[in-house]
Amino acid sequence: MSLLFLSTTDSPDPWVEEFRRQMPELDVRVWPETGDPRDIRYALVWKPPPGELRKLPALEVMFSLGAGVDALLGDPDLPDLPLVRMVEHGLVEGMTEYAVLQVLYWHRNMHAYLASQRAGAWRPLAERLARERRVGVLGLGELGSAAARALAGLGFDVAGWSRTPRELPGITCLHGANGLETVLARSEILVCLLPLTPETRGILDARAFSRLPRGAVVINAARGAHVVDADLLEALRSGRLAGASLDVFAREPLPPDHPFWNHPAIVATPHVAAPTHARTATESVVEQIRRHRAGLPLTNLVDRARGY
Ligand code: NDP
Ligand code: OXD
């Protein structure tokens, strides 16, 4: 029983070590040293070259190394096999930290204070309490619901948005087109944690920015293509938005000449909001393989019609 580790961006070493420790009976191969492709039953992948998984005739289950599967689903040659996306508590903890960090950064005027410090200027600003600040979270899945809960736990007045109705204690949960309007209209700080699908691509555009309260801040840790870059730049220029924290970009790495790099109102990080951690993620994959071997249903399966 073999698993192929295929990532075009991650070092295989910590993964091979974790599988050896957690499931010694599993034969782990590292692409492109696949050996006999007929041995491979499982593949753990991130950004595989298009068509590559088709070359594995005995493949039974594909595991995505990341939570977002938009890139995988964009491969027209992706085999028609179960695809499990990454759900593991390391990802949830990482994204919660990032969301809390960025919301507090803007809520407590850190962006302005860092600029004042650089100018050697003593400029105290009015400080509000978390319960006086309205935060919106787009996407109430594994990551969005945990971030929303943590923010509500700090006292923020949180509303969240999902495709289907959800209930989360202490959070105003909304869904559908009307729900989006309501969330946007009340969000002084908006956090995007949606999957990238045909419905959500470009959702953070001029129209959405025009619905936010004037001077709102947008935090995007989902996918770069949720944002229409030109609309974001215009909204920052006009003052409709006061700032943005961006962890993800339509093109990664962000090209050196991209205006986001030096924009005074943008905080940019290199897609590090919630890295997948080899130890916790291997636990999750091993559990799924054990379930599959025992004939139990897999969990966290991607619904291809939904796109996530
Ligand atoms: P989930 O699938 O668990 O949750 C997705 C949420 O988005 C659900 O609440 C879903 O609604 C909602 N949603 C999907 N489509 C729509 C829609 N059309 N309208 C309204 N709501 C919608 O995903 P995760 O929370 O695990 O991950 C979210 C995304 O975060 C990933 O897809 C990935 O792109 C990004 N990510 C970024 C990382 C980083 O480091 N920057 C790391 C990990 C993930 P419903 O509840 O009704 O299904
Ligand atoms: C993910 C990511 O989807 O790293 O997990 O972006």
C-alpha cells in the first residue's frame, strides 16, 4: 500500500518523517520518484502539474495538502475519484491567530501608530472597545467559524455569512444574497475566509466595497482572486476603504512591480496565514486512510458540483 507525496512547493522531508512515525506500514514515495505507478493507492498533493494524477492507474483517494481545492479542481484531467480537502486543527489554530492579529491591528489603530512612530510623531487616536466594533466574516466553515468565535470571544460584535444557514452562539449568522448585503452594510472590518468558486470569484469588488461603511478595512486570507485588485486600489484611493490586510494574491508570489507592495494602506504577507503543519495534517490523513481501509466513509470530501 503506497502513498505518493506530490507537492511542487513543499519540502517532503517532514511529511515522510511523520508518515514513518504515525503509519510505518505505509510505503511513502516522493514525486517524481514514483516507482511503479500501479502501487500508488493514495496521493497527498499540492499544486500538482496538470494531468499528473491521471498517470496513477490504481489511485483510490486524493488528499489535498491545503484546505482550498480551487487549483486542483481547475485541472480538467483530475481523476474522477474521492478528493479529501485538508481539515486539521493546526490550520484552524493558525487562521484564528491570523484573523485575530489582523482585526486587532486595525481595531487598535496600529497601522496609524506605526506611521506616527516612523515620523517621530506623538499622535494618540480615539480607542474603541471591541464590543463597539462590528466585524464581518465571509465564510463560516472550518476556518471562518473558528475565527468568528475567537473574535466574538474578544468581545467584537460579529456577523458571519455562509451559503446555507448556520447557527453559531454569539454570532449573527446570515446567508444568501440578502445576508451578504446585511453583513457588508454592518462590517467596519471584513474578513474573507471563503473558498474560491465560480460564485465567490471577484466577490470583493467595487460593488461590495460600496456597501461597506465608509472607512472600513478588508482582510483577505482566502484566495487572491476573491479580490478585484483595481477596485481595491480605487476604494483605498477614494477613502471608501481605510486599509487592507492581504495574505493571498491573484498571482503568487506577488509580482515585484505590483502596486500592493508599497501601498501605504496595505499590509501584505506571503500566504502564511495558516500553513498546513506536517504533524497535525499527517494525523488527519492517517486517520482517513485507516477509515478507508476499514471500509468506513471518508470525511471532508470535496463536492465538485459546489466547488469546495
Ligand atoms: P470550508 O469549506 O470549511 O468553509 C467554506 C465556507 O464558505 C462555508 O461556510 C460555506 O458555506 C461558505 N461559502 C462557500 N461558498 C459560498 C457562497 N457562494 N456564498 C456564501 N458562503 C459560501 O472552508 P475552510 O474554512 O476550511 O477554508 C476556507 C478557505 O480558506 C479555503 O478554501 C482556502 O481558500 C482558504 N485558506 C487560506 C489559507 C491561507 O494560509 N491563507 C490556509 C487555508 C485555507 P456553507 O457553510 O453553507 O457550506
Ligand atoms: C490552503 C492554503 O488552502 O494553504 O490550505 O491556502
